[in-house]
Amino acid sequence: MKNMSSAKSRLVYVITGGCGFLGQHLLHVLLEKEDSVKEIRLFDKHTDPDLHNCSTERVKVVVTQGDVTDYRSVLDACQGADLVIHTASLVDVWYRVPEQAIYAVNVEGTRNVINACVELGIQHVVYTSSMEVVGPNVKGDTFIRGNEDTPYNVCHEMPYPRSKAAAEKLVLEANGTKVKGGATLYTCALRPTGIYGENHQLMKDFYQMGVRTGGWLIRGVPQDTEHGRVYAGNVAWMHLLAARAIREDPERLGGEVYFCYDDSPYKSYEDFNMQFLSAFNFRVVRVPLCTLWFIACLNDLLHWLLQPVCNFTPLLNRYTLAVARTSFTVCSDKALRHFLYRPLYSWEECRARTQRWVDTFPRNAVAAKDT
């Protein structure tokens, strides 16, 4: 009877975007570190059926295919859930995805999650926001060791940061809403800095760019530029801690937003990525920043001119260059104060885990390009 009672008291979590990069890290951290959960539902448009095999004697993992833009499928996925971790998002700063699609997923999808919680009586939502809700802005204004109250000239020009800002606003404004049964909805949002780790597509894109150019990488961002990068496992850990805390102390976390960072070193995006890719012997060509700016403007022009023929979407455009050349670092002191967040993985562990994955990239690809 004791085991049956314990099982009944444990919780059902829904993770939207659960089969994605962050979603899978979150799944594994929950399985390893959270004893209060009996079922984890991974709700995603693009599913990985193999994740069913992650079920344990203690926790059932359910993979559910659905689209956050479809309210009925969100409602079905959340039936009987106790808490929703809403990570599903379309990330695009290269014009690869139509603006309407970005807003449909990031804003309307978030609205659907909130409405489903209200209709079903779910009281707790933890939302994965982004540092880009704040910046860096395209004007190059720096943000050094900033916190959630640091003044900053927020200026969004791309659909992605605009949509994330709108979605975060929806989540925070929903805090205090009455849900079915008369209880109260409590919400909070986490703003990770640039996430990295195993299976991170952007790091793979950086590697593939070096392969395509025959081992040459153009670099021109000032060497004193600093960005905060955070390991996906630590982002997942902060979500777990926030999910615990919003249940235990909802008045404190409800309606709050938290930056998410760990002990990863402050470096430019280029330098940070290169410390993992050094084994591939990419050759660096340093160019003046004004040259990079010219290339970025040219890429934007080509994207516009070629739209009727193809979708030309290089990694470098005016927005990504503005982000890359602007120092933007945060601290997670508020998360430490409110729910005792400290990184689960040290920098040495984060580096080793990521490096093991990077070491699986083909080592002869650059050599093959040279010959």
C-alpha cells in the first residue's frame, strides 16, 4: 500500500518540444535527479520513438506527436498533467523560416499551452524564454554581468527575439489566472544565454562551414568580445529546480523571470566554438570588422535578391554579426536566491561531455576538401 500511495502522489510532467535539443537534456536530468515524477510526456512535432526506451521502473516516458499550434493536440497531451515545461520554439535568425511560422509556434503555441492549462486545471508552467528577449541589440550596446533588473536598450529587429519577447509576456501575464476548479495558475520564465552541448546544431553548422570552405574560417569579431554560454545540462537542471520551487513556493516564483548561466568561460562565440573544434586544424583568416560588416550586408542583399529563386540563408547577416560583436553576459544570482540554483555540471564536465560529441565529427572531411 505504501508504494501505491507513493506512486499516486508523484507527478506527471509535460515537456513541449521534448524531443528537441534542450528537451532531451531535460528528460535525462529529470530521470536522473527528480524523484517526484512518475510520467514524463515528450510532446513534439518531430518525434524520436527511441525515447520511449528511456522509461525506467520508476518513471514512464511517453512520446506524443503533436503541434503546439494545434490547440486540440496540446489539450490532449496535457490531460491529467501536473506541470508543463514549455520549451517548444522555432529558433531562427537567418531568415530560414517565414515570420508567420515563427509567430505561430512561439506566440500562438504559447497561448495554446496557457489556455490548455486553464481549461484542464493545471497550476504550474515553466517557460523556456531566451536572453534575446533582452539583447544583444543591433546597436552594439554592451550588457556586462547584467541581471534581470539591469537597464538595457531593448531593440528587436528580427522575428525570433520579437516573438520570444511576446511569448514571455504572455506567460508572465498569465500568472495568477484562475484555472478550472478555482485554483491559481503560477508561471515563471527562464532566459538561458547561448546554449551549447551534445547535439547542438549550431556548433555542427560552424564545423560544417569550415568543411565547406576547405578548412578556412573567417574571423573579425574583436577579441575582447565576451558572451555568456551555458551548457544544456545546466539549463535543464535550472528548469528542474524551478519546477520544484514553483510547486513549493509559488508566490515567490510566480510571475518571475530568471537569467540562466553556469561557469562556462566568457568568450566570443568564435573562440568558444573553436576550443572544441581545434582538433580539426581549421585555419583562421582574420579580417577587419568593417569587412565582415560588408559581407553581412552583401549576404542580406543576396538573400533579398535571390528570394524568387532560392532561400539563401548564410550564417552571417547583419543581425548575427551585431550579436556576435556585442559583449553580452549575465549572472544567475536571482535564481540562486529564489531556488538555490547552482550548476549541476562543472565547466570541466561540460567541456568533456561536449568534446566527446564533437570528436564524433568526421576528421577527414577538411582534408578531403583540400585534395
